[in-house]
Amino acid sequence: MADANPFQDPLRFERRVPPCAIVIFGANGDLTKRKLLPALYRLAYERRIPQTFAILGNSRTHLSDEDFRAKMKESVQKFLEDAPFDESVWESFSKGLYYVTGDLQDPACYEAIAKKLSEVEKDHQTGGNAIFYLSTQPSFYADVVQRLGDQKLNHGAGWRRVIIEKPFGHDLESARKLNTDIQGVFRETEIYRIDHYLGKETVQNILAFRFGNGIFEPLWNRRYVNHVQITAAESIGVEGRGAYYQEAGALRDMIQNHLLQVMATVTMEPPTVYDADNVRDERAKLLRSVRIMKPEEVPLYSVAGQYGPAKVGGDDLPGFRQEHGVDPEARTDTYAAATFFVDNWRWAGVPFYIRTGKRLPKRVTDIAIQFNAAPLSLFRQDTKSGLMTPRPNLLILRIQPEEGISLRFLSKSPGSGMRVRPVSMDFNYGSSFGERSPTAYETLLVDAMAGDATLYTRQDMVDASWQVVQPILDGWANQKFDFPNYAAGSWGPKASDEMLARQGHVWRVP
Ligand SMILES: NC(=O)c1ccc[n+]([C@@H]2O[C@H](COP(=O)([O-])OP(=O)(O)OC[C@H]3O[C@@H](n4cnc5c(N)ncnc54)[C@H](OP(=O)(O)O)[C@@H]3O)[C@@H](O)[C@H]2O)c1
């Protein structure tokens, strides 16, 4: 049946956003200033949100509406990526910016928000539509939602929605409890769990690439794919967020959410229709097919790492334990790698290697799909060493930076004799389209306003990915790691290379 919501356009051609207000909890924080406000300003600049729109920020720091506007103007000017700042657009946009000082643990804060929200609704004709964006400490999420319910802010003249930032839970049990707590106040269709990777253009393009073309899908299975490597490497360390990071670690911070979602995007079955239910059904089904590791498999199929100090390019880089705010004996994983298997007919037996880490040699996120080698090598490889190392076809989906897709294949080297050498066929987003891509937060905020949850995670998806990660966390809690086990600026611990070597594979250098 066709969707009854007139604001939904699953393919996002003529997305109309209804009037609404966004209440941002944690409005004095890093995410608000670096991502949310620049994204909202940009949407106003492009006239993708209506004039009848308002933002209500909340934090404990005392600020007047004017102070908040001035602070946000500074942030937008500083963090607006590849986009111009227009004084006249800001002038009109900032008239819809308001601030309520208050502590989330104090019921009076919610009374003040409710009062201000109803004033804003009148002044800006937002029709009672409101989104509550939880951009504050994760330990507050359940409490904030409960108090929104106590104050009856989950109901209004229009629709009400809640956006929950990552991390969604600290482990399987806490994620389940959080789901139950939030669903006690909001219906599942009103809950938007954000995983900003799903909003990235390049991640959405994986679906376009797979399901918009006829030639790749027939190869997209265990008969042709040898293995897949997903890498999310960062060259920076914890950058002043050591206290937060030491509680999370790489497995929780990246694999449980972003990278398992990316893997699901690469491996899910085609949905019958491109809409929130069908796409999320397929993602959830895939995540439920990921094999859960047994305790004795954890050391074989997962690797934890932590960086130690090193001199890189003349700079002395500190180890994780020497970072500001970090316990000198911290057991946190700043590197995590795992081998996953998807137990379904399409992928049985194909290893999916995922790795992520801080202080690796470069910042890069990509997916490398390695196909089986040709059954018979007729030609000599043209390599300096003259060795006949097989170079199978490789398809690389580049998420960041240099967003694009490359296909590696063998080509005849110039000159006499049939020698072959790997070459690459490249598609580059920037040069092919020559226009700016929206940031993930622009895409996701418009989607939430339009009531489209396709790119948000659902309860069953979050639950399934925690089920995959929990045995690894449990296994690691009982293992004694010799941290630090990789030097800052290197590609991670030796054990990670050994994990692949056991299957006859090697990590590629991105
Ligand atoms: N930063 C990022 O790049 C990023 C990326 C992805 C996800 N996230 C997630 O987004 C959320 C926010 O992250 P963040 O980096 O913006 O954190 P943050 O910089 O620590 O900001 C949180 C804000 O919440 C306010 N706050 C703290 N306790 C409060 C209380 N009791 N009552 C009212 N307000 C309170 C604080 O402002 P006052 O001191 O003025 O109260 C603070 O500025 C977190 O869940 C994080 O995991 C962040």
C-alpha cells in the first residue's frame, strides 16, 4: 500500500519538510556546534527547511537567546564544510534560535522547556510538531525520555519524535533496557536512533551501486567473492576525549554500530521496495545471520589493540595511556579487528574482516571486495621481483576521504610478451558530480523532519549487532592483553595479521 505520509518521498526527490521545532539537549556541546547547527543552517540556506522552523537549545551553562545565537553563529562560520556563510540567511535563520538554561536532572528544566516550546510553537507556527534531539551524555538518555513523558512532551498538537545519538547502550543488556525505557514513552515509529554512517552519501551509494546496476549483483555472493575487508582507520589519537573513549573503546565505538551497519549494507538482500520498513527488514535480517562467536572462538576471530608511544615524522606521539584524562593502566582497545561469517546461502564461508583503530598511518574508510582469482594463470605478472603473486580482482568502495569506487583488474603491460600488471578503473565522486554532497547530518535531520526512518536504525538492528559484539566483549574481559601492543603510526598489532594469515589472507594497505 502507498505510504500515507505526504512528507515522505522514499527516493527523496521532492522531499517536503513540514513546520517543526527541534529541541536540542546538550546544545552547549561539541556535536551541536560542529555538526548539528552547521547542518541546520545549511538546510536553511538551501531552503530545504521551511521558514516555520525553530531550534530550542538546552544545557546547564547560563546563556540568553542572544548569547546562544552569537555562539552558534561563531560555530557555524567555523565548521561549515565546503559551503559559504551568508549573513542574510543567518539573520533570518537565527531568529528561530532559542535557549533554555537548565539541568536535565531537574524537573523544573522540563517545565521551562515545555513553556518555551509552546511560545515558540505560537511564534513560529510549527504546528506542534517537535523533535527532541538527545545530544548529551548517553547515561542521561533514558532519564531524559522518561521526564519528557512525565511532562507530556511526547504528545502535542502535532507529531513528536526523538533522535537518540550513539552510543545506544554500553552492552547488550543496557541497550535492551534503553530500548524498553524509550519505548515506554515513544512509539517505535517516533524513535530515530542515529548512526551517522548510514547518512553518508557514499554508504547510501553502496545500495545504488548494488541494486541500480545489473552487472554486479550476479557476482555478489560466495561463488565469486573470496573475502571482504572493511577498514576504518584514523590517524589521530583521542584528541582530548580520552575520558569518554576509555569507557567505550574501538569495538563499541565503531564496530558495534557503524561498521556492522556498513557490512549489512554491503551484504543484505535487495529490498522489494526502497522504504524504511523494507530496507530495515533486510538489514536486520542480515545482522541476525552474522555468526555469533563461541567463547573459544573469540581469541581466533578477534583482536584487541592499544597504541603505545612512537616517534612519527619527527613528532613524539604519546601512547594511549599517556593521553590526557586516561588511566595510566587503561585496558581500553584503541584498535579492534574481527572476522565475521554470515551464515546464509549467499555468503556461507566468506570471511568478512573488519578493523578499526586510532593512531594508524592514515585516515581512511573503505570496503575492499576481493574476488576469486582466475582459475588458470595464463600470463606472467609484470612485477619488479618477477614473482608470480596472484593479483585477483578487487573492488574498493571508498567511504572517505576521496569518496569513490575503484575496480582493479589485470592489463597487458606495454611491450613484447604477454605480461600483465594490475591497473585500476576509478570513479571519483567529486570529479564526476562536481557538486557538493550533503553531510550525513543534513541528510538525517531532513529525514527525521520528514518522518523517514530508512537511514536510522531500528530496535531489532541494534539488538542484533549487540548480540554479535557482546561475546567478543565478554571474551576480552577475561583475556590478559599485553597493552600497548602496537606503535602509534603503525597498522595495528601483529595478532591482527596473524588472524588473517590463518585463513590464508593478508590485510591490504589502503
Ligand atoms: N562530538 C561528536 O563528534 C560526536 C559524534 C557522534 C556522537 N556523539 C554523541 O553525541 C552526544 C553529545 O556529544 P558531545 O561530544 O557534544 O558531548 P559534550 O561536548 O560533552 O556535550 C554535552 C553537553 O551536554 C550538556 N550537559 C551535560 N550535563 C548536563 C546536565 N546535567 N543537564 C543539562 N545539560 C548537560 C553540557 O553542557 P553544559 O556544561 O553547559 O551543561 C555539554 O556541553 C554524545 O552522546 C556523544 O556520544 C558525539
